[in-house]
Amino acid sequence: MNLKPNNMQIPLNTDSVKKLQDNHVAKISIQTKDKVEAAKNFIESKTNFFPVIKIVFKEKYSMMKKEEMENQINWELLKQKMDEMNLPDQEKDIIKKDILHKDAEKLRSKFF
């Protein structure tokens, strides 16, 4: 079943997508802008009313960002070590998959 309209073209490369994103201009109605502003004010008033919640969220997300950066650094170090050891690409892939599998197990045990 083809759900794509006949006149719709799908960009084939990332350059096309980038051009589309750069040329895209969002048109928002005045009503939508008002609703967004009201929601923003409501959220800000609630987080100002509960400053502890605001602090907890800030700490949580800064910790998550730090963990993500550490994770990226560790992947880069692993890649460098494997390159220094002159491992074949197949072996590198096996090691990466094993690490990802263990990370997934850790996440599952963390949530369940």
C-alpha cells in the first residue's frame, strides 16, 4: 500500500534535507502563539511555586548530560585503543556489540 501522494518527493540525501530545513518557515496562528504563551507562563509559575522541583530537574539533567559526555569520551578511548591494537573491523564490531549488550542489561536491571 502506497501512502505517499503522487506529487510528494522524498529527499534522497542529507544535503536535500538540510536545504529543506533551512528553507522551512513555520507559520503559527495568533491563537497558537497565545496558547503557547499561556502554557509557558503556567509551567513557569508552577516551577517557581515549587523551586525544589526545579532544582531536582536541573540536577538530574545536568547529571545525565555529564554521563552522556563521559560515555562519548569512553567510546572514543575504546576506538583509539582498538586502532592501536590493529584489530580487524569484525573484531571491533564484536567488542562494540558486546559492550552495547552489557549496557542494555544494566539498563534493564536498573528499571526492573
